[in-house]
Amino acid sequence: MPVWVWEEGMKGGARPGSGRKPTLIDERRALSLHKQGVSMREIAERFGVSIEAIKYFFKKQRRLANDNRN
């Protein structure tokens, strides 16, 4: 299932729809690649996004997993 990821520092302008658009990442595929031992840099290259977007995606995934445990 594709997931929109907003990179930190993404701010819109005063007009609706302004600012950088979020990055679309296939959540299942990204998690599968990570479990296979593919580096974050390689995952970023495969999705055509920045490594920062992938780092933010996995940081968000860890946060959600920790929240579900509590």
C-alpha cells in the first residue's frame, strides 16, 4: 500500500496546494526490501526519492510500532 511521506521541513505557503508535494513510497515493498538487508540508500534509489525521505519513513514506522506496543 503506497504511503505519502512528508519530509521534515516541508512547509506550504499561504495558498492552498503550495509547497513541496509529499513523496509516495510503497510501504510493503520498502519494509520487505529492508528485511532482505537492502540498504536505505539502495531503497531510496529504487523509489527515486532522497535517502532522507526513506530515513523519515522508517523512523515513522518505528514510532508507530512502539505506540502499538503500549
